[in-house]
Amino acid sequence: MSFYDLENQQQDKSIEQLAVKENDVYNIARGKKLCNTMQQRLSNIHSSIQDRSIQTGSYLAANRVQKRTSVARTKFIVCIYNANEQEKFYFEETLTSAANRDVEYRFIPYPLTFETCHYSQDAICVCISTRDHCTSEILRQLNLLAVRLIYLRDCADLIFADDDQTVKQQALKKCIDLNAVSRLKLTLASVPSPPESMLIEYIVTLVLTITKNIHRYYTRMRTLNFSLNGLTSIELYKRKVGIISMNNRIIQKLSTIFDSMGCTVIHWDPTIHPGMKSSELIKEKQNNSPIRGISMTNTKTTTKDGSLVSSEELYSQSDIIIVYLPQDERTNKLINYDIFNKLKESVSFVILGNTKVFDFNQLQYALRQGKLNAISFSTITGAQDYMNTDCSNKALNHDELLQVIAHPNVICTGNEFIFNNDTFLHASAQTCLETLLDFVNGVFPMKNIIQL
């Protein structure tokens, strides 16, 4: 073999070795590409499973996928909107006493709006009040942020609704879009109804305040004016107290208290035709009972003193009128010019729940004419955003509220004031924590869940 043959043979081997190397490089590159493709597909599958689990409301399934992809939640965050210092204290106290390190509260001093939704990033639950308005856009944004639970902590309208499901739905629609909640598969919960003794205490307190002029004397005393001129109080003994309500339990308990003060208690149910006589009313009430789960044979309405009366009798005989009604179209503008003209002189009103029973232009007329001794109400329609808020350093753009509270014999407390006590605030914080833990642990049926 010549030198040239050996050289050609070595060149052929070099070419073959180079070809093998190029083939290996191609196969390796192709394998890497296939590997990247498979990884991308797996990532898409994980994202799809996570999105589907969130859309169907299965938080636990989403959490399992997150653990596989190493982005699992380390804590369950609750974002509390419109939080004041009192609520913050009770929420933190409840969390500390529970010794639960898996839950974290994030207090937001602003109301829930589309612009403040970003505070709920990484949160599983948002806790809102009646001043927050969850529109479909806000709920859609919360859903994109993986919020699964919405907790209503102080829905006063919902509490005033008692056991009427229709009224409850109307109260909920004022602060949250129920159709969007159902469509997005979100879970809705609320604070449990407070004991009726809490409402009874508040009503009796207001009656004694406006009849004894305690609030006016306190204002004078702060300016070192100890004069009693114009502060003559009303003695409740032998006075008639009229109650307008559909809740028999409230009527029964108020009757017991005012009976002990020597008052005569009469009441009227606006769901019964106002033209009926007392005997017909009692018969009709017995036929329709129990309206709110209380047998009428155990209440005062079946006694011979005719405590269940028609609207005409109640308005013409009562010295003090207590109105406890839910937000319902059936009771809107129940008291008008004609009613004011039928009232006794210097009647005192206490109104809880539905303040639409008055037309406020007509209420202004009654106050100017001196037909009312005093009036107390929990809120004014359209002024809920001002309640539980410091408005002393800003303009108050609500003419009705400004005109009514300008009268010295008017008290407006806001619905939140009724439930601003240690028992209710502690129960609200405790229920929020229990509902969240039941939700993430998959406990069913859950307490305090609102069925839509």
C-alpha cells in the first residue's frame, strides 16, 4: 500500500468520525427540543388543571397542583376591607387566642373597589362590610386573583330581614352581585344573626334617650350650661307604646319590658290589611300564624286587651311608636302626610331597619310643624357610606341627612352602631376564622354559608 493510499484511508476515517459526531449533535439537539416541548406541554396541563379547579371552586385541587409546581401557599390570607381600629383589635385577638399560624389578616382601611382589588393578591378570602359594593367587575377581578371566599361581617339589612328569604335576597343584592357570585362559583358567607336581646337593648335605650332628653342635656353640660329649660322629659308610666313590626319575637319581648314600666303596648302588622278591626285582626293573625316561627297562642296578641290593633288605632292612640321593619317594598313610604295628621301631639318615633317608611320631605314638614316630640332612626337611604366614617373635616354631600340632623330632637346612629359591642364584634371575628378554616379543610356542610 502506497503512501497515498494510507493518506486517503485516514481521510475517509476522519470523514466517517466527523459524520458520526454531527449525527450525535443533531440527535442531541433534537432530544433537547423534544424535552422542551414536553416540559411546555406539562406546564400547560398544570395551568389548565389549576384554572379548571379554581373555576369550579375546588381550592384544595388547585393547592395540590401548586404544591407540585413549587408555588404552594404558605399562609391563608384574609383581606379585610374598610377595617377600623375596633374591628382590627377583635380580629387579631381571635387569631391570637386560636394560636393558628396558617392564617394571616391583611387590614385595608379603604372600601372594596376595582382600584383596591389588588390588595387581595395571594388572598383566599375577602371580608367586606355593607359599605362595600361587589359588582360583577370587582368579583371577576377577585376571581382572577384566586379569591374563593367572600365574608359579609356586618350586613345590617340582612339581619333586619329576620327569616324572610325574599327580603334577605333583596338585602344581599344591595352590596353584592349574586348572579356573578353564582357564575364564578364563589362561596358567600355572612356573620350569624345577633341575639334579639341586642336589638331590644338598643330600642329601649333610644326610647329612654329621646323621651328623657339625655342627649340634649349632655350637649349643654359640655358647654357648662346646666339649665333645664326646654328639657322637660316624658314619663312613660301609663303611656301607650305602639309597635309596627312583622317579628312576633321582638313584639313579645318589647311588650314584656314596657309592661314592667307601666305602659300599655299595642302593635300592628303591616302585612295584614290596615282596614280590619281589632277582633278581625286577631282572628286573621291566628289563622296565618306562626308568621315568624312563634305560636300566637303564647303571645300577648290573643289576650282581650286588643293589643293587636289596626293602623288607624295605633297611629291615633300611641304616644311612642317603634318601627322595626326590614328593607321591603311593601313597607316603603308607609307613613305619609295623612298619617302625620292622625298622630297625637308630641309623638316620639324610633325607627330601625327600613327608613324608607318615611318620605323625608314629609318628615321635614312634620318636624317643622312640631308634630313630633323626637325621632331616632338608624340610617337614611343613600347615606350609608357616611355612617361609621369621620366626616368632620370634609363636605357632606347629602341634603336629606344634613336637613334632618339639624333638628335638635333628631338622633341618627347608623346601623353599625347597633352592633358595635364586644359580643357581636367578637362573634363576627370568630365566625370569619371558623368559616375560613372549614372552607380550606373541605368541611361540609359549612356554617353561615348563604345558599344562592
